[in-house]
Amino acid sequence: MIKPGSILRVADTYGAQTVKLICIYRHSFKSLIPGTLILVSIRSYIPNTKVKKGELYKAIIVQIKTIMYRLSGVYVKGKGNRVVILEKKYRQKGHTSWKDPKEPYAIRLLGSIAVEVRYAGYFKVISMAPRVY
């Protein structure tokens, strides 16, 4: 079960290796599925990259270890809890609302991505994925 304080692995090549979950946006704990937008803090990273320990980023969950039930009658289980770090989108001058980030920082993703990410509207992440399960 993924909850605030959980350590998650990163499924892209941006430079972070593990992140800590800070908060979950717009979902309850019972409905945590791939495609959920979350706020994470960098815990470990590859040296000489753009990320640093303790920085906050928005990310989406792309794979979970618990068993998911799909409407087609199939049970699916991922290999681990993985996330993809998204771009930072700031509030523009004169606008009162934030834009949700939809594009990843990295140029390549590692491992398979759940198809529920497509239903959440992250098409750029799906197009970069080597496998979709």
C-alpha cells in the first residue's frame, strides 16, 4: 500500500533514483492507481545531474505492486512501486490557477507502464514507454 512517507523508485532517466511520497492530489488512499498525481521529495540521485536531494517535484504513479482489477476481468500486478517525475509548471502572471504538468522531464522511460496512465491523460508518458501492460 502506497501512503505518505513511502519510498518509491523512479522509472525515468532524469537523475533521481528513489523519492519519498509527500502528498497525494485528488485521490483517496483506497483508489490509488497508476496515473495519480503526487508530490515527491528526492531521496537519492545520480551525481552530476540536475536534481538534488530534498527538492520537491510533482510526479505520477506508473506502476504499483498491489493487485489491480480491471473491468475486462483481468488481475494485473506490477513489479514495484514506480513514478515518473513531471515538469514544473508555475502560475503565469495574471492567472489565478495552476496548470497541471503533463510532460515528463526525462527523455527516456525504463520498464513497463500501466495502461491506466493513458486514461488519466498523460499521453506523452505513454508514447515514451517501451512497454504498456
